[in-house]
Amino acid sequence: MKKYIAASIIVVTTALVSAAVVNKRNDNIKICHSEVVWIKDNGTPDGISLKSKMSILTSNDNQGRINVYGYIKDKDATYRLDRAIYFNYQPVDKKGNYAVNFTSSSITTSDNTPDDLFSNFIQLEQDKIKYYVNITKMEDNIYILKDEAYSSFTCHVEK
């Protein structure tokens, strides 16, 4: 009888450990790469332009990070952009619409973009702004991300 109890405990323990390992593997991070050019009107002929490479990392716990590497040009000044922007997201419906809240950022020492200039493109948590994004799958691993202002860009997801 003790053998059956011991065997049952071993089987249950093995099943629980296996389930935990499988669930851990399912909590994978998806990485999406893109290059973007955004121009914001500021009353000058050229506006403020942001040109960068982006990597968007998302996890199953509805959190993510955007790594932005490029530059912002305002009038005759060009600023280096190299930062990570953290966010959380929630699905709004089953049609690919999400509410996104940018929560914080991490700025590298090579980034010399003033925060007030960068906030023309993305505003962080202190403003309590929710952005609404639609994600549409075009092909295997290719997605279009579009916001409510109808700016959009394509993104290639790593497998």
C-alpha cells in the first residue's frame, strides 16, 4: 500500500513539474521589428521628424517594451534617440484592437533627446493617456499596427 502512495506522489509531482515547465515555455516573448518615420506638425515647414528602428517586445502577461534607436530632427537640431519605453496593454475587442498605456522609459547615455520633444510622439504615464492600436495580420509574421490617428507601420515578428 505504501508503494502505491509513494508511486502516486511521484506521478503527481512529476505531472506538476512538467506542467510548470510547459507553462513557462508558453510564456514566450514575441519580438516585432520595424523602421518608422513619423512627422509631427509644429508650425514649421518641415515639422518635427522621428526616424528610428524599433523592436517591440510583448509577453503573455500584457506587458511590453519598445526599443527605439534613431534620431529626432527639429528645425536645424538633430537629437540622438536610444531608449526603451515600457507599456501595458489590454484587448478591447476580438477584432485586433488594444488599449495601450505607456508606463515608463529608460534612457541610455547616448540619447540626448529632450523629453518635451519626444513627448510629441509618445507621452508617458504622467499624462494617463491610453492609446488605441489596431493590429492586423497581413502574412505569416507580418503585421500592420495602426493607431487612432491613422498613422501605421508594418512589423515583422521573429519566430
